[in-house]
Amino acid sequence: MGTTASQLDKGMLSEYQELTFLTKQEILLAYKRFSELLPKEETNGLSYRIPMNAILELPELKTNPFNKRICMVFSTSDSHDGSLSFDDFLDLLSAFSDSATLEIKSHYAFRIFDFDDDGTLGRQDLEKLVNCLTGGTVDTSLTPEEMKQLIDNILEESDIDKDGTVNLSEFQHVISRSPDFVS
Amino acid sequence: MSLVTPPVDGSRSSSAARRHRSVRKSSRRIFSSYQDHQQGSSDDEDKEERVDSNDPEELFQNIQFQKEIIANIRSRPWPMRRKLKVLKQAREIVLKYEGRLTRTRGYQTAGADLLKKISRLLYNVVVLFIPWEVRIKKIESHFGSGVASYFIFLRWLFGINIVLTIMTGAFVVLPELLAGAPFGTTRSKTIPKEHMASAQDLDTIWSLGGYLQYSVLFYGYYGRVRKIGSAGYRLPLAYFLVGMAVFAYSFIILLRKMARNSRLSLASASDENFTFCWRVFCAWDYLIGNPEAAESKGAAIVNNIREAIVEEQQKKRETSLAVLISLRILANILVLLSLAGSIYIIYFVVDRSQKLEQEKPELTLWEKNEVSVVVSLITMIAPSAFELVAQLEMYHPRTSLRFQLARVLVLYLGNLYSLIIALLDKVNIMSSSIPWVTSPIVCLQLPPSLSNWSDSSSFLMAAFEKTNRSQQDQCWETYVGQEMLKLSIIDMIFTVASILLIDFIRGLVVRYLSDCCCWDLESKFPEYGEFKIAENVLHLIYNQGMIWMGAFFSPCLPAFNVLKLIGLMYLRSWAVLTCNVPHQQVFRASRSNNFYLAMLLFMLFLCMLPTIFAIARYKPSQHCGPFSGQEKIYDIISETVASDFPLWFSKVMSYVSSPVVVLPAVLLLFMLIYYLQAIARSLKFTNNQLRLQLQTVRFSRECLESVSRCSSLFFHRN
């Protein structure tokens, strides 16, 4: 690895280019940002896991209402604590990059919205989703009647097999028809 | 979760694979690479395959399959560790078996590898050259993707204009500069004597006369010699072809982008409307990076959702219906009046400038630039006027935005068209006026009163020069080019002035005077301005329309537009970051929106028509330009075909362009269009059928389950 933590191995760099949608400059920039978050004594950036609260300090993620879910989804740690290694960080950036395909984006979006990790978007998931979007305060969140109306409408529009939940294919079907999602 | 491959499916399909391996191997393998849950099975299979296959063709197929996995691996939603493992596996197999390939296959694979490496390198390099990326990303993080879409559109137009500049520059301007007759040699390239004295005045330069008029900027400068330079470059032919190619290229690239966008979104393919799902799933703009924008975005989403619910429940507004309708009718009448008024004003002004030119020899600065100033003033003021009027109508904001866009578009089109019609009227007069060749003859018959021979000769010279001047001035193409360029320049000046005066001063006033004023300037009138996306995009489209209209008559117009767009980009991005705040009410303007592209296409079509009309209808000027002396501008093509191509070619061309061939071709196209529409209709119908089928399958599955449960209960009890 070398003495400085800011150098990425060339072999790894070409591997990462192969495996993600990022260009070489973007990967190097990501490594720089990642190593800024590392504690001072840690020299090997590739294997260290940054805890979730440090990741959430990044300005891009701070204001995002789904930041915790994003960390949980992309984290591959065994303890499910939302910590990200550099590999996970690159996965995150790749999924959100401009050149990522619609399938990747919709797949990860589904997982982010699936709050209870059961593989489908049920009523609780949708409720939590809307509450995240509208912010947590009392005056911005919806009343229970509005919430019920909204979720009924969503399920009516997207639930094709009428089982009361939105599964991955139904979600992808809806998303692929939207002109706004890809951006 | 889909991370864990369901073992039941995996084992079932691997046994099936073992059974059918010898029969449908390759097709199933290619198919299975796009199936997530088959991956576990194909892993197992690979280990078996490694032992068996010795057949070189199979080997090659296997290697191709592995390479496909490698190429597509980034599209899999797996964590990095798994992707690395699969990648290593696939690479191992490729390395192991590549040595066993025959030589031709070996070269093939080596070539493909090299190509891949080069394309990746190229991609890394090309990304560096995308201009203004950092700037646009910064704007995106502050204002969201709506505002950034304006700048991305501007950048795309900049790309198109660069290509147009290269086309006109390389094929028309440069040859004329390098190999054409230099300035001052031919009649069309010299400034006439009476204009020589004033040729360097600021006045003349401003109205694009003098040295600018007799330069490569305009049509009149280009020589009519068929072949120039040592290589025999056919300039007139090139001029005509490049003029047509400008339009063709613009059409192609616009249609290609629209097709790509509609493939991405698939929204136009079906009329399904998932309003609620989209509002919730696609609501968050992941590009926002600062808290202020995030807050306003959050508030906007809440409003959005609430209004959707309200619409669904169909609550009506409380204003009385009669008042509302009468107000709306009034507003529409006002708008129509102003549109008609603006068209009339422009026509009147152009007419007046023609008359003034004929009556007075010297025009004031205002009179010379009247036309362009009036047009630009109208384009600045009218949209704001329309917005004020729209407040009378009390529509939903999204509907009123659409009305506003439609009205502004009609205004721009009306302006451009009335301008070009007025210009073409003048062109008609200029090109059909009889050249004053009879004048020297008339002078020769004057004799008796003139005693001094030198007197008469000088009189003759003066008469001859006057003929020349009137003939030289009869260069209508240069005149059209000049007007378009003038319009473009003045439009730029007005845009810059409006940004600085309106947005910047407004920002300064609100910021610094809010302390002295009695009410809070920042939250009530006048407030900081918001960036009006739709109107600015329309203005860009209008600008591009001007360029397309004038490109044939002024080959350097695209180059000027390139500089204009660069300046506009820097000025607007600075203005947006300094003087504007994020929108309170956010309405969708995403990148892949085909609406603006459709309007651009419409504008392109309409702006191409006047050029085509002028080419087909008017005789080119007798004494200037590359087509002087011909009956029609497009005669150059038939002349070239007749003289430079072999005889059979011109016979073939005359057959092809006769009605015998053209009419059946048009008929065939119509039939094709009808056929494709019929296919689209039937596909939509099939889509609906499949959806119903899904529901019935689920329903029947549930029935079966309940029946089996009942029967098991029944048997169990027994």
C-alpha cells in the first residue's frame, strides 16, 4: 500500500473502474474524501469501516432524509450497524452516479424505501417513507386521514397483483415510466 | 433480500441445466446472465464446465460468456466483495482457456481486449473535457435539478453550435480566406467610393457596414468562381451544401436526443399516469447538498402531496364561477391583443426603416437600429406582462405555467416571422428591380448641352459609378444576414442589461435597503428574484432559432453564437448564485424532459422554412455572392451534376427526381407510418391483457391454495 494513505494501488484502481460506474478521477476523489473521514492513526484506508455517524456528517448526506437508510443498505458489515468500508462507499457513489443504469438505481431505491427489509413495500414502509419526506415536525407531516388516502392511492396505482404490497417488479415498472427518476 | 439467492430455485434450475446442457447450452447461458437468481446455479455449472469442454467452438462461447459477465458486472446490484469474487472467477476461466484457443479466435479476443482498454482510456479523457461541470454541479446542489437543467440545456446547445461553426468555418470561410480573391480585387469585395470615407466610423461598424459588410461575415463577399485555389475547390457548391447540412445536422442530433430520452423514460410509450407513486418515490432530489435548499424542497414536497390529495378529492375553489370565467376571457383577450400588437409593431417598424432608407441618405443611430431594438424590447417586456395578466386568471400554478410558456412561444415565433416576412418583402423589391444598365446609354445621348469633353467624361464616370453603387447595394442576401446578426447582437446586449439591472440591482436593493425600509424587503415585495427556468429556456430556443434563420446568409453567425453562449453561461451562473433564491414552489423540469426539445424541434422547422422559401423563390443577386448570375440558388447542384459527373449519373438523377419515383416513395412512407401505428396500438392492447392476466393468475393461485388447504383439512380429519 505504501507509506501514505492517500495512494490507491493501480491494480485496485482498474478493478474499481471495471466494477463501478465511476471514472478514474471520481474514484480518486472518493478515496480522498473517504480518507479525510478516517481517524488519524489509521493508515490502511481500504479495510477500515467508518461508523455511520461519521458518514452522516458529509454535507451531501446530511440534508438527505434517507441518509440512515442509505448507510444501512450499502453497508456490508456483519453487525448491521451501518458502517461503511471504502468498497461500500464506492458502491454508494456508483449507484448514485449519472451513468448508472435504471435497473441499479431502482433496485437500490427499492431497498432504501424498504424500511423493514422484508422484500416488499408494505403500508408501514410507505408510511415511514412519507414521514421521512415531509420532515419530522408536527406542522409539516400529514394528518392520518391524508396519510391513509395517499397510501391507498399509491397502492391502487402500483400494486398490479393486488396483494397489498409493492414488490420489486411493480416498483421497477412504476419507476421506469417516470421521466424524472433517472435524473 | 435479493442478496441471498433463494436456494430452492437455484437447485431446481441447476438440475434442469444438467438435463438440458447438451441441447440449449449457449442460448440459455446468455439468457441466464441477466437473471439474478440463476447466478448461484451458473457458479456451480462453471465448475463442472471447466472439466468437460474441449470443443474449440464451445470454448470460445464459454469465454465470450465470461467476458459478458465481466462487461456487465457493474450493472449488478451486488456488494463490492461479491462482484470482486465473480470478477476474479470469470477472469480465471478466461485466462485458463484462452491459451487453448485457435489462432484466429486468439487474435479476435486480443483485438476486443485492446478495444476495451482504449475505449476506457478515451472515456476517462473525454470526461475531462466536458466544460463547466463543476459549475453546474454547484448550482445543482444549491437549487436542485430544475434550475440546473437550464444550464445543461445551454451546454448542449453550445455543443451543437460548435459543430455548426466547425462546419461553416472549415468548408466555407477558410477556403474563401485562403484561396479566394483577396479583399479589394473584385467588385463585390470593395467598399464603394462614397462609403469609403465613412467606412471606419463607429456608426458604420455598429450597423455592420463598411469593412464588416465586405468581409467573410456575409454572403456578399464570397466569390462566384466555380473552382478556387490550386486544388480546384468548388466554393459555391460547398456554400450551398454546407447551408443545407447545417439544418440536416441540427435535425438529426435533435431527433436522436429525443429518441434517446423517450427510450429512457418510456412515459410517452404508454399513457399510464402514476402521479402519486411518482410524487412519493421520485420526489427527493438527491443532488441537493445544502440545508437551505433541502428545507425548501421538503416544504415543496409536502405541498405537492397535499395538493395531489386535494385534487383527488375534488374540492372546488370558492370563487364564483361566472366571475372566474369572465376574468379568464378578459385575460385571454388582453393577451391576444398584445400578441397582435407586437406583430403589427414589428412589421410597421421594418416598413418604416425601408422607407427612411429610401428617402434620407443619412440615418441617425436610432433609425438604423430601430428594428432590432424594438424586437428585443418586446421580447424582454412581454413575458412579464403576460405573467401579470395571468394573475387575473387564477389558475393552478402548473396550468398557468403551461399557458405562460405557450403564450411566450407564440410571441417569439410571431416576432421572428413578422420580421422575416417584412425582410423578405424588401428582398422581393430588391431582387426584382431592373438593374440600371440603361443609364450610360441615356447619358451618351445628352450631347448638345455639354461642350467640355472632360466634363462629359466625368459626368459619364459619375453616372457609371452610380449604376455600380445601386447594383452593388442590391445585395439582398447580405442585407438579410446583416439584420439577423444585428438582432442577435442587440438581443445579447439586452439580456446582459436585464440580468445586471433587474436581478442584480434587485438583489442589492433587497439586501442593503431592507434595514432602512419600514417593511421586511426580504420576505415581502420585492424579495429576491427566483430563477425563471421555463422562460429562460424559451429564450435560449428563440436565440437558436435566430441563428438557424440567418446561418445561410451569414456563415459566421454560428461562431458569434458560440461566443454569446459562453458569455451567457458565465454571466447567468454568476447571477443565479448571487442574486437568486431556490424556488418556493417546485415544479418538475427534469433533464430528460422532452418538452423543451419538442419546442426546439418546432422552432428549427419553422426557422428553416424562410431560408428554403428565399432559396426557391428569389433570384440571387446579380453582382455579389457565390450564386450571382444564376437563375436560382439551387441551380448550382444541377449544373455540377451536368458538368462534373458522367452522363449516366445525370440521367439517373433526373429519373429519381421525377414524379414517377417520388410519388410512389411518398405513398410507401405513408403506408409504413400507418403500419407502425397499428403495431403500437396492438402492443398497448397486449400490455393491458398481460396486466389482467397477472391479476387472474394471482387470484387463481389464491383459490388453489384455499382449495388445497380445505382438502388437506378434509383428508386430515378423515
